[in-house]
Amino acid sequence: MSGVWVFKNGVVRLVENLAVESLDGSSRQASTTRRKVLVHTPTNEVMTSYAVLEQKLLELGWERYYDDPDLFQFHKPSTIHLISLPRDFSRFRSMHMYDIVVKNRNRFEVRDVM
């Protein structure tokens, strides 16, 4: 994971591509933007929706939590791990992808696509 950590208004966040996002938080288009995708490595399947992701996580022993209507959450009963994702899949970012990768070693990976 590469980028620059930016502190603004009391919040620290990782800016992964400074060519696309300036330090003041404004975004602009760039022709070199690399989009990231989450891939289920055993099947080489790209996670294109929460329905597909949920199926893979349930197969790995994760349970869905319904406590917070603003989040899509999973918990693995044998651990203290909790995966919290934004309700809207269009807001699913690389930081969420890496969270899933870390908690499911050798099952998922994040890849760059053009």
C-alpha cells in the first residue's frame, strides 16, 4: 500500500494517487488513474458487488451483522475480527479491500486495473 497520509480537519486519511487527488482534498480526473479491485484468489473472481462478496465471506465462516443500517458488517465468531464496509458499493475503496485481505490471508488480493 503506497501513498501519502494527509491530516485535515482532525482526520487522517491515505491519499493513494496524488495525481488524482490534491492535498486539499479536491479530486480531478487524470489519465493515469489506476482503479483497484478485490479478487477472490481461489476462483480468480473479481468482487463486483456485495452479494458476490457476501457469498465468499459466508463460505469462509464469516457471519453478517445487521446492527448498523449504514454499514455492511461481518464478524468471524472464532476471532475478534470485524469487517465494516460502507452500505453503498460505489464507496467501497482500497482501504476496505485491504482490510478484507488482511483478515482473510491467501483468499483475497487487491489488484490494479486500468
